[in-house]
Amino acid sequence: MKGMFKHVGIIVLVAAIGFSMTACDSVLGGGGGGGGGAAGGEPTPSGSHTHQWDTWTVTTAATCVARGVETRTCSLDTSHRETRDIPVDPNAHDWDWIETQKPTTTVDGVLAGVCQNNLSHAENRPAYATGTSGLAFELINGNAYRVRKGTVTSGVVNIPAMYRPDKNSPYLPVKEIGYTGDISDSGAFYNTAITDVVFQSDNVITIIGSYAFSECVSLTNSNLSIPAGVTSIGSYAFSNSGLKGVSIPAGVTFIGSYAFFKCTSLATVTFPTRVTSTMSIGSYAFSESGLTAVAIPIGVTSIGEYVFENCDKLKSVTLPLGLTSIGSYAFSGCTDAGLTALTIPESVTYIGSYAFSGCAKINPIFIPAGVMAVGDGAFKNWVATQTINVRYPNPTAADAAWRNNWRTDCGAIIKYWNGSTYELP
Ligand SMILES: [Zn+2]
Ligand SMILES: [Zn+2]
């Protein structure tokens, strides 16, 4: 009640001052509310100059129930001031938040807000799910958090979408899984016994840091969905973990080297059909994993060195049109008897050394006309039951165009293009 009377009083005073100051040749002697010589609110002549007004400055902010006040001062004579009121701001509440429903580890609670200016103003906001108790959070750039294991070393890990260290701090989004500390403790959950990692549906994770889940052998999720907002999966992020399946979202632009290295239980990696921007897949990213099938998404232009090396259970490989480069050893050692077919897209221009060495069941394979270079031993250890079709008229032309050693230790039948079909030289 007292407050209301005070507000009414201010409004009346402001209105009076505002009225007195509308003429630009009038000034307020002694300043608004000051006890100067001139009578408060009485205009006095400005004398000889034209006022040079500074910008308006808020002296009393408007609230949801009361007008505010702003003032400007003449830079030629600071005793010259103008004052005007600011309209009521319907959004300028003075909230007092009460947790009417406690959040749990995975379910948001409710924060009920009551405006101290007017108790009929009310609003509910989420009291965000807390995530697993014991996680450690690190403030990044003052506007987000990075999370790591803290005291959590086993069981299911629930990563919260938002975090605040206490009730007086604002909720900020949890954007990264990682740790920037000493490399000896690198990896948010490195080498822990965690069994699953679960993200809130409203999460805004963008980065999974290097080594984040490396060596987590109990992390045996059959299809871990990397959150849709993730753009970067760090080097060694899941290496030597127990993962059985993983889904990569379309916005990922970086999969670090060794990201899924030695994930021997990892049977499936589900890429989107198409990536939204360039996706780079680092060397050894899936090397020595248990992958049985992989379809590289449209938009990937390069497969790095050793990316699928020694994936000896790999039965199906789909490469997208638009791919230009297949790195050295990319599919070396993919010896599974099921890997009988592999199409090199017409867009490919480079095949690295030993790229398909040991892939002894693919038959036939076609090397497109646009390939400018084939590295040493690209088809090493291919056998006589396999056929390689080359878009050059004879061995001399192919050897000259690529490299002399491209067919080193290759026992396959190599056929050359005579203008209408492939035939033996
Ligand atoms: Zn002036
Ligand atoms: Zn209010």
C-alpha cells in the first residue's frame, strides 16, 4: 500500500515537471528535485545560447506499474535540464521466484513468479532438470557451461540442458562436454565406468570434447544419439568405448581423428542422408571398429587417411556423389567376406596409397574417369578372383596418369577401357 502511494506521488511530480519543460527555450533552474535558488519547476530564461542537449538518461526506470523518469542536460550549462516521463513498461516486473515443483534429475520442475509490484502479475518458468548429481560445471564465456564428470564415475549419466550453481544465478545452457584442464585428466568422462549418457530433449550441446568418453568400456549404448545441435566430436571422443551404435546428426562439421577408434562393439554408425555443411572425418576415426555397414552422407567430400582401416566386419560401404578424395589406407584391411561391392563415385579424383589394400572380396571395382592419381599399393593383396576396371586404354596410359606403383602387389585382373567396354590389355 505504501508503495502505491509513493508511485502515485512520483507520477504527479513527473507530470508537473514534464509540462513545465516542454518549451525548448525554458530551463529548470537548480535541476529537478534539487533545492537550488530557483523555485523547483519554474522556467527561467536561457540567456544567449541555444541548448546543446545530451542524450536522455534514465533516472528512474519504468516498472510494470509505474512510469519512469529520464533527464537530459545542456552541455553548455549543466544547470539546464529537461525531464520527461517514461511510459509504464508492462514487462518490467519485479519477480520473486518460488520453486513450486522441484526438478528431478531428468524432469523439469516449476518456478512460480509473483511480481512484487502487483501480486496479480504471475508467470511460470522451468526449474530445469538437474542432471546427475555430482557433475562438475565450468563457466565458458560467461554465458554457457561445460560439463564433466565431477564425482560421477559410474552408472547412467544424465546431462542437464541448463544449469545454475545456485538459486541466485541465472540458468545458462550446457553447451559442451569436456574439460580444458591438464591433459593427464583430459576427457570429461575418460576411463570411467559409466553405462549410458542421456541428454535432455531440450539440450543445446554443441561440442563433445576430445577423449570425452574414451575408454568407457561400460558405455554400451546400442544407439547413442549425438544431440542434434552438436557440430564437433573431438579426437578420441569415444575411442575404445563399449558403444554398439551411434547416430551422427546432420550439423556435425568435425569428427576428430580416432573419434571411434577401436570401438570393437560399434556395429552401426548412422549418418544423415545429407550433411548441412562440410563434414570432415579425421584420420582413424572409425579404424579397427566393429562397423558392419556405413553410408557416408552427401556433402562429405573427403575421407581421411585410415578412417575405416581394419574394419574387418565391414560388409557394406556407400560413398556419396560429390566425394573427391579417398585417403591413404581408408579401407585397408576391410577383409570381411561380405564386402563384395563398392562403388567409387564419379566425382572422385584421388585414391590414396593402400586405400583398398586387402579388400579381397570386392568384385568388380570401377575406377572412374575423373581419377587423377592412385597411390602406391591402392589394391595391394587383391587376388585373381577380383577385377579392376580402369578407364584408360592400356596399362601404360594408366601408369603414366597415376603412379607406376598403383598396382603393386595386386593380383587382380585389371581391365582397360577400349572405348566401348573393359577388356584385358
Ligand atoms: Zn543550455
Ligand atoms: Zn509486475
